[in-house]
Amino acid sequence: MKLEVLRPGPLTTVQDLGRPGLGALGVSRSGAADERSLKLANRLVGNHEGAACLEVTFGGLALKARLATWIAVTGAVCSLRRNGRAEGMNAHLRVEAGDEIVLDPPSAGLRSYLAVRGGIGVAPELGSRSTDLLSGIGPPAVAAGDLLPVGRDIAGPLPAIDVAPVAAPSRAPLTVRVRLGPRADWFTPDALRTFTEAEYVVTPHSNRVGVRLDGPPLARARTGELVSEGMVPGAVQVPPSGKPVLFLADHPVTGGYPVIGVVLARDLPVAGQAAPGQAVSFRAVS
């Protein structure tokens, strides 16, 4: 029971909910950049929410089914085709042995999630099947010719719905909520005001490690450097350039640049869908 990769697109990786709790060992959580979309894809095919899926960045994935099964595609809005015929997202889809599945580049959002009933059954490492691009832990990025095994991570029957009523990612400017600190005191009052009022743009140098942003630089109120501190998903670190970097799933576990704020966990899926050229702004909350 396998899926054959015909074309992987720019970047396709296996992701689940990651490896929480291993930061003290130098291992970041990794996992899906948009957990909401991964969980939804799994629910649509009757899997446990944390089953391994394919995270498809910028589309371009083509697969051939070597088994009859069910799949679902969620996340970034893309044209989904089965044997050349358009199919709907956010719904379970029956595929037969020999069917070819293609995900075109997205029209909104960045990352799509393809779930197969039973999950992607690659061998886990440190309790997870996720690919961590920074550390190299987990399976390598998907490549043409790969045969991906299908697992048995099934929770129950298929849900009795046609389409999941979820809002699609948008190409409009994004707003994410952030708690200031823990090193907000390293920045001037003007910098803090700029951080929460200005609009930043996602650069093409962004990846699963972090979203690199271009916009007004944030001036420090203090000189010198910090001793390296622990980092978490959502931390907004400010390097000497003054341009913020929003850490995502494959972030380093420590960092020596001050963190001006941390994006709320419930807004991280929004950040995980931010595409190059898209505007992002931060709204401070208490």
C-alpha cells in the first residue's frame, strides 16, 4: 500500500504534530507549519488528528495511487486534479489504484496538506514522522520516484459531510496577535510602537525555520548581546539589521538575538500560510 511520487514540487515534506518536549535535548518541535489544516485533513479521511500527512509548499506535487483509498487536501487554495479532472478541497476524495493526483500552485496561502486514510507510514524518529529541515531529523524531503507507505493510523469511519466549512487562506494583508516580551525592554518606545503599528512584507528568504520580514527596522535601546536563550514557535527575534524574523516549526532551540514578542499559538497557522510578498502586521495583546 503505497503512493508513488511523480513530481515533488518545490518542497514537499512529511509532517505530523512534531516532537514536543525535547527542547532540552536540542531538538525543536517541528511538525506542520499550519496545524489546523493538517488536523482537518486527517479528520476528513477518518485518521487520528496527528497522523502524518504531506505538507506541500507552493504546490506542484504529483502522485500516483498504488492502492484504492481516500485522500483529502486542505490548507493553501490550489487546483486539485484527479486524472486531469478538477476535484474539491476540504473534502474526502476516493481514489483508485492507478489514479494520478496533482496539486497545482496555490492561488492563496502557501502550504497545502494531503492526508491519506491511514496516514503516511514512514518510520518515526524520536516519536514523530516529521521532517525537520534545520536539524535533519526525520525523513528527507519527498523526491520523484519515492514510494510512500500508507500506515494504519485510522481513528474511525469517514465523516458524514461533503465539504468542511472552513475559511480559506487569504492573499490580503494578515494580522497576527503577539504578546510583547520577553526582551521588549531592549527596544526603544518608538520601535515598540513601530512593531505593533507598521506593516511588514514576507521575503522570499522565508522557510519552515522562520518568516523573514522586510519593513521599518526596530531600533534597540540597549547595546551588547544576550546570552543565548531558549526559543519557541512564534518568537519574533530581531537581528542586528532590525528586521524581525518570526520563528516557525523548524526554529532553532536557542538564539542570542532579543525577542521583541511572541505570536499567540492560535495565530501560528495564519503565519504558516504567509506567502512571499504578502503583508503582515502585529497586534499587541495582554
